[in-house]
Amino acid sequence: MIQVKILGTGCAKCNQLADAVKALIAADSIVAEVEKVEDIQKIMSYNVLSTPALVVDGEVRASGRVPSADELRSLLSPKAKGCCCKGSSGSSCC
């Protein structure tokens, strides 16, 4: 299960991001817990300069805008663990 937080003080764009995230999670059957964070002290603890912001599993993935549905889908997918070449031999990326 992924942990998703929407950081924002309740403005229209913050609500728009929250609605878009919830709709995408429902449409794609993503197992996630969504929390809307409106407390300014908690928002500041993520070091975001503008809201709305999207936090996935503790990592700020977008801030200051509402991403498109395709971008949200990508932002909600888990980040790959390990190196970029996934350990394949002969690659010089690591």
C-alpha cells in the first residue's frame, strides 16, 4: 500500500489535486491511503515552497501545480529500487 499525502491549505487547486488523486486511485484500483494535510506546520516540514504538493511514500513528487492524469499515474507508481540499470551486467551506469 502506498501512502499519499496532499499538502495544501484548502485552496481550489489543493482540492482539485485531491479529487484527481482519489479519482485515479479508484479508476486504476491502486491500493493507497490518502491523507489531506492542511496544517501549515506539517506542510512546512516537507520543505515545499508552494502548494498543492503531492507526497508519495514520504517523498515530495510534485508541488505548486496540479499534474495531468498521465503524470499523476506515473507519480503514484512506486520508484524503482536500486540502480538505474537494475544490475544488468555490462552497463556503465553504476
